[in-house]
Amino acid sequence: MNKVLDVIKSRRSIRRYLPDPLGQEELDAILEAGAYAPSAHNDQPWHFTVIRNRELIDRISRVSKERMAAQDTGWIREMGRKEDFHLFYHAPAVVVVSMRRDALSPLVDCSAAIENMLLAAESLDVGSCWIGLAGYWFSLRDEVARLGLPEGYEPCYAVALGRKGHRPSRALPRKAPPPSFID
């Protein structure tokens, strides 16, 4: 099978990590893959912040969980109340992806960059998980100031990265209906 298609089909969200740190070369390769994502008008409106500081990673998890526990949506509230739940699954590295607010389509562009990072991680046998629930922490300006983002940027998503603590076997069935073709 084609190597790219194989990586796409074998990539899974990893929710258990070994404590071993990732090498700088692996992180650099993953970030470079993100930077090669397509973007509207080649704007490249992303900024990547790599967090390896365990205290900050744990703080983001704790504060997010506190906010989640106060939500009306039941599954979010319950997840936030789980004592053993960690937002980043104890990954040794977290990449916060931030978008430039005045870009043409920053959220879509940053999402493409994240997918490139997830696929690059899989190709390097590095576990990854796209974390949208970090948005609960991102909504707190005083907290986000800890990231030292460039002016005009705001965080949109995070990606947990680390050595795989488990290896899911196969993909779940795809839910999408078969495509339609118009010739």
C-alpha cells in the first residue's frame, strides 16, 4: 500500500503515554510538517507553542477540568469531574496551536496544520491526540498570557504528543456515506 495512505489509515488518537520525553528531532519534524500544511492564500496563520513543562501541562488540565465540571452538557461535566482524567492523558509534550485572528480562514488553516502534525507523528511512531477541550483554558486571558503568544494570535487547539502507552489495533468503521460521483 502507498506509505501515505498507510499512515492515514493507521493513525489513532492515543490516550495513554509513556513518561519518556520526545527527542528534539522528532518534535522539529512534527512541527515542520504542521508548517507545510495548506492555508488560504498561503497565509500560514499559525503559531506553535511546545509545552514540556509538567507543571504547566498539569495546570492547563486542572483548570480546564474545573471549568468542564461546571458545564450544562452532561458528558463534559462528568469528564471534568473524573478525578483520574487528565486532559492531555499525561503526555510529556503538548503543542498549543494558535491562529492569527485577522487571517482569511485561520481555524481551517490551523486544523490542516494539526492534521499534518498528527500524520507526521504517526509516521515517526509517536502517539498523538487532538485536544479540543483545552478551549476551556484558552478562554481565560490571564492563563493564556503564560504562553507568551505573539500579538494578534489566540490559541485554538492543542495536540498531546508522546511515546505510545498502548497501540489500538484497528480503525472503527467509517460513518460517512459512500461518495457520489457526477461524470
